[in-house]
Amino acid sequence: MSTMSTRSAWRALHYSAKRRAFQPTTAYRCFSCSTRSNEQKPEQDRMTHFGFTNVPESEKESRVGAVFSSVAASYDRMNDLMSLGIHRLWKDHFVRSLNPGACLPALTADQRGWNILDIAGGTGDIAFRMLDHATNVNHDMDTRVTISDINADMLAEGRKRSLDTPYYNTSRLSFVEANAEHMPHIPDNSVDLYTVVFGIRNFTDKQAALNEAFRVLKPGGVFACMEFSKVDNPVLDGIYKRWNFSAIPLIGQVVAGDRDSYQYLVESIERFPSQEEFRGMIQKAGFLIPGQGYENLTGGIAAIHKGIKPRA
Amino acid sequence: MAHLTRTLPKRLFRPIPTPFIHQTNQLSTTTRPTTTTTHLTTPRPNTVPHQNQRPYHSTLHARLPDHTYTNSQTAILSAALDFVPTTGFTLESLTHGARSAGFLDVSVQLLPRREFDLILFWLASRRGLLRSKVEDGLFTRLAAEAGKELSVDEKVKALVLERLKLNKDVKGVWQDALAQMSLLANIPLSLTELHALSSDILTLAGDDAVDASWYTRRLAVAGIYASSEVVMTRDPTAELVETAAFVERRFEDSRAVKEKIGTVGEIVGFGWNTAIGLGRSWGMKI
């Protein structure tokens, strides 16, 4: 009974969210003058992909918004089911490899704790892990994380979860609603570590986001990104694809009552560039690539990409 | 894959152009066509086979660098080496290095292998130092001290000792480094580096064997060096006297083993020839 009621509640939530996000902008029609409509045309013609379908760039943001508003509350439970719990291992590994927090006593004021910007980290998954690591492993009480997300529903979920952490209502944790492609509120050369975990896939203009990351990072600062990637083993790839396209939308339908959002999710994974292509994009933004540039997790299902802003 | 190429034996470190290169050089000088034609029509007798040194590697290209780290990586790593004697081959040293090179704490992400990168950099840079010591006249100095020209074996021994002395400052933390190197994931690169070092030692000592004995000798040098490294970490003397004695004994051993193998080979060969001769004398068609 309870599952039925929660499910119907879910459905209601997600429909309301969709209605809000999908307010259609009526095409500008002017019969007396042709200039305005001509001006608008190239903007509308620039298409980007939303899963397997092509949509105008202006529309992708609101569509992705609808998806994540719809999945916000069931985000963790769904991640557990879809990845069979492996996403927690990935995230732990990601944070451990970054080793956030100053492990040496600070000599200058600048060295007191790291300034971390967690993009698309709405639910705080990565942010809390990084703060925990800084506090418990490196005994650094000064490292602070700014969680930035474009989606207010995801941020609300993160705020709710931060209540259970020791960082709630301290200067070490803050939330910002912003578009990662354009962050005028963050000054140049101010961030030590920029992380984006399972988020950059949904950006409309990935290169613009990378350029913005390059701008806000201090020289020597690190861009770290974990994202679904291409599996290199054909056997594993076959199993993985089958799981993605058959099981995940079904789980989405049963558990979250929303098949379409999870259909988008797997399609967007499929459309994301390969490890080498994405490394090229990071390089194009001006970052130095350490070693091979990426680390495959579970045979390439996910990959960690890193780039370092060179010292001027 | 540059480190793999480095493991190939480098017989020649002095660029000595062969007559063939002379010839190509002359062929490329189109300004003097008469000399070219005379040279082509009357080739000089080839004197190379009688020379001892025959290059395996092109003398027209510069030697590969000792390591393949980028400028920023090298800056952090070489700054970190100053901290190694006190804090060891640790992330702490790397972070100190990043700070003193003007980077941030987080910039150690430039080195994906962390502490192991520091160890590899130490090994590669010491290997380069050994080479530059030889180029600065290490052997002439040693020969003057000994009062005679050094043989190849003596040179090899001197180089092994000289390389061990370069580790003197990090003697206290070298066991940690050895432990790191023996981790499963790190073994291939550690062995590659050991091979590169033993190749370098043989090359610098002027070993110009062009048969399988090069490989056995390289294996022997690698074994002696690796075992004396362990002895060095427990050597209480400042000038590594005990280690030097250990190296001396190991070279004696390897000489003894070589002699024994040689003797056994002779016996087997003699026995085989006798058996064949005996068979033929009995009328067998062998």
C-alpha cells in the first residue's frame, strides 16, 4: 500500500516539475517586420543533443532541468540500484585520489585549507566526502566546499542532507545555484580544486564549461571530472549496453515512476565523448594533462579525467 | 614507451661515425660532384670489421632523455628531492616540493603515481648523474689513483659503487622506497629502471660484446646492484665500506660462477665430440 501511495506521490511531483519546466515559449511571429524573426533564426537553428534526440540549444537546459527535478529525491536510491552500489566505490576512490585538504601546516594565509568548487554536486555526495576526507584524514578544518548546481531541486535535496553532517551552517559548506558555463560571481584564479562528478554530460556547451573552469582555477589548480565513458572490452560492453538500455529504464519506471528521465540518462551516457576525445577537450581549454590524462574505472564504465592549470 | 626503448643495449655513447656515414655525408655534398664520383667509382677498403666498437644505435640522433616528465612535473619533483632525506619518499615531500616550486598543494595531481613518481625520478636523475660523472672524467681519476689503465670489469665495479654512493643521503629512507618498488603494480617500471641502469653501467664501462653474453652480464650487474642496495640500507659506516666489501665479494662470486660454467661447458663439449668420434669410428653415419 505504502509503495503505491509513494509512487503516486512521486508521479504527482514529477508531473508538476515537468509542467513548471516545460513552459513553451511561443515562437516570435511578426507579420509586419521580418528583421526580428531573421535575427532569431540562427539561435533556434543551433541544435544540440538531448539523449538520442536533437533539440535546440535553448531548450536543452530546461529539459535537463526537468529530468533532474524529477529524479532529485530518489537520486541516491536509484544510483545504488542502477550501478549495483558501485558508484559509492567510484566516488570514494575519486575523493581519495584527490586527497583534499592541506596535509602540511600552512605557512601563508593562502595555504590555509583548500577552496573547492563542486559543480553539479547538488545532492552533496562528493562535497560531504571531500570535507570528511579533509577533516578526518588530513586534520584540516579550513577546507571549504561550494556546491554549485543549476537545479534548485537538487540543491534543496543537498541542503536537506547537510543537516545530518557536521558542516551544516558552517563557513565550510555553501550552496550556489548557477550555470557552470557562466559563473560571474566567482572571481578569476580563486579555486584550488574544481570537481564535476556525473554532471558534465548534461551541460549544453561542455567546452564553455571547461573554459570557465580554467578561468576560476588558481594557477596550479586542478580540474577533476568523473563521468561515464566508453567500455574498451567488447564482452563487458555488450553486457553493459544491455543493462543500460533494458534494465535501467525499467528500474526507473518501477522505483521512481519515471521511465523517460532514465531513458534520457542512458542515452546521454551513450552520446558522451570517449576518454580520448574528452581529454582533447580538456587540453583545448588550456589544461596540462598528467600522464595518460584519464583513469578508467570498472573497465571504462566511468573514467576520472584530470587537468592542471599551468602556472603562468 | 620511451623507457622501453632505453632498455635496449646502448653499445656506443661516443658518436663515432662509421665509414658508411662518411660516405652518406659525402654523397649529400652536391657542391663537389668530382669527389663524389671518384669516391663512388673507387670505394675505399672497408676497415670496420676489424674495429672493436660497432654501433647498434644511430649516431645521428641525440640520446633519449633520462626521464619523460614535463617541465612542471620536473619542477615539482626536483624541488621535492630536497625534502626526501628528512621526510622520505612520501606525499609529504611531494607537497613540500610543490609548495617550494610555487605550486599549490593540489598540484601534486600532476604526478599520477605520486610517491612512486618521486622514486622513479630519483632513480632516473641519479642515472643521469652517473653518466655525467663518467663524462667528467671519473675513469681517468680512478686510473690515476690506481696507477694503471682500468679493465672493463674494474670499471663496472667502480660504477656500481659510485651509483650506490649517490644513494648515501637517502640511505635511511631507501627501504621505504624499495618497499614501494616491490608493490605488484610498480614492479614492471622498477625492473625497467634497473635494466636501464645496468645497461648504462655496462655501456659506460665500455663493454662492447655483441652476443648473448651482454644479456647475461647485464643480468649479473642488475642482480649485484639490487642486492647491494639492500645491504647499503643496513650499512652503518658513513663511506659505505661494508657495502663496498659486499660488492667486491659478489663480483668474485660472479667471476667464479662464470669460470665454473665455462669449465662445465668445455667438459660437455669435449664429451660430445668424443661421443661423435666414437660413433663414427664404429661406422655410424653421423
